[in-house]
Amino acid sequence: MIEPFLKGLLQALSAAGPLETVKLVVSILGLLGLLGLVATLISMRASVCNQIYARWQALLFKYGDTAGAHQTLSEKRYEPGISRPAGHHIAVAYLNLFEEAFHYRNSRILIFWHLLPKPFWVSIENSMRKQFKQYPYLQSLWVAEHSSWSEDFNAFVRLKIL
């Protein structure tokens, strides 16, 4: 099936003048460029997921290496103006990572696909609920410093997470 098509295409090209040949070549290159652009945009999805996953893993390792972090996050509440206890920066990193993932979730590739796949996003949402429930320090930090995060993220936390 492809052979007759190629044979006909070669016959048409040999009968065509130089201008028609150039038009065909430019059209083919444009189509290949468009396909390359779509492939690049779709591959962004994998790189964003990998980036979030790598940052999540790094945060967990840092959390494990920070003495007193668990006690701070699970037993204390954030108090502005007081020196930063162990685990404070872990709580800030959690909130920043959650906000970044939220903004990625609302981003789309070519208007059709969310940048983050739905199962990946559901997992992140479940983690947010767990962290806000399990760690009073994290929740009280967000409440006290909510102006540090975007309004759409804050609205999402109020409506869907708390």
C-alpha cells in the first residue's frame, strides 16, 4: 500500500516544477516541526512529574535527617516572631511543593491535557490532606502566613484540603 503511494509521489514530483517541489518540502518540514513540538510538549509531562517526585523524595530525606522535625510538626503550632524550631523549613518546603504541584495541575498541554496526570494529582491531594491533618505546625504556619502563597492556592486549601 505504501509502495504505490511513494511511486505516485515520485512521479508527481518529477513532473512538478521546482516551485511545487519546494512547496512540498517546506510543507513536510513544517509538519515534522509541528509533530516535534507536540512531542516536546507531551514529554514535559513526564519531566514535571519526575521533578515533583524527586523534590518530594529529597524533602522526605531532609525530614528524616532533621532531628526534632517530627516533634515540631506534630506537636507544636507555628508562632510568628519566635525563633524557627527544627522542622520549620520542612513545613515551608511542604507548602511550597504543594503550591507548585497545584499550579502544575491547573496547567495544560495544548489546552487538552493536564500537565499532571489525574492519578498523580489525586496522590498529591491525599498527601496534602494528610499533612495538614497530621501536622498542626504546618496548618498553623499556612494560616498565619497565607499571604506568602497565591490566592488561588489558598482558596483550594480552604475548600478542598481543610
